[in-house]
Amino acid sequence: MALSGRQIERYSRQIIVPGFGGIAQERLLTATVNLAGELADINPALEYLVGAGVGAIVMVTADAIADHAIVEDMGHLNPDSRVAVGLDAVDRHGLNLILIGGSGAIEPARRLLINAPGCRTILARLDSPASIAALDASPCVLCAEVDLLREFGMGCENPGYLTMIAAAQALLTIAQTGSPENPSMLTFDGYASQRIPLRRRADIARCGCERARSE
């Protein structure tokens, strides 16, 4: 889709960023992000994604009443973005953005991974040590529970900072800017960070839960 004059003006601060441009913005406007977690954690990311011009965002949380109240507010923030609520609206060809900022986020995250198998996934753990996993496809839910969906521990010092990094990673993934990265996990411990490469699913003959059932 070609950008209109209004859209060029609205997104000019992004379009002029070196390596971004109008084509990347067009990708955002036609993309879908499936956003899961607790409302307090995903709300800042939601505003960021809507403001950036992501075409469709589907929220999966445990608070459906509050979710619907936010949908109208987001429509006023940016009419180019459509916000929907619930598993029925999940796009199985979209990008999953999951923010685990408390124990209440684990079940919505689990339900999203079950309902959107095979999607690229950005999953942020906002406990200590905090981490952001960038996966080329959704992990097996049973395998993910061993680490990515483990019980929530002590919260990290600045969860809002990690939330915005995860949301920015989602935008860059959709926009396809820069060199494509292999699946990886970025961990944060105090002021230091470390990127750990992860194996692609194609490199794994059987997932952990299949091994457990067969042994």
C-alpha cells in the first residue's frame, strides 16, 4: 500500500530514520501484532505500537472488561491502527509480542502460543535477571514452560525500559530493517547485557515434550 500525504506527515519522524523509510512504514501499516500479558505491562507497548502505525493489534489478557475500554482510546490515538481483543481475533500469520511482568501474564501468554503456533515471537521476561527472546517461530508451549513461561520471580529494576526495548524489537522485526538476526535471547543483569544465540527449530529433531513422552 502506498502512503497517503497524511500518513507521510504523521510518520515522518520514523520515515526519515536512516535504513527505515517509507517501505518499512508500509509494512507496519499492513502488519498484525498479537500482544499478550498483564494490562499494566502491555499498555505502554500498546500505545507505542499504535503510535508507530501497526495496522492491527490483538490483545490477549485476563482483563477483558478493561481491554475493551482501551480499544476506544487507541482509536483516538491513531485511526490507522485497529485494536481488537481476545483469542478469536488472533492472527496466526502475525507477530507475537509477549510481556511477562507478573504471574498473571503466564496464562494469557500460554493461550496465545497455543492459538498462534509457528508465529515469530518476541517474549520479554520482566523479572530478574530480565531477558528478551527473539524467536523465529513460537516455541512448543510445553517446552517453553520450562524457561520462558516459568513462574514469575522478583521483578527487575526497570521493567518499563525492557517493555519498550521489546516493543521496538517487534517493530524492527516487522519492518525488516537491518540484517535479519538468528533466534537469540538478550539477558539483562544490572547494567550489563548479553546476547545468547538460540537454535532454530529446524535444527531440533524433536521438541522436549515429545522426548519426554517417548522416554
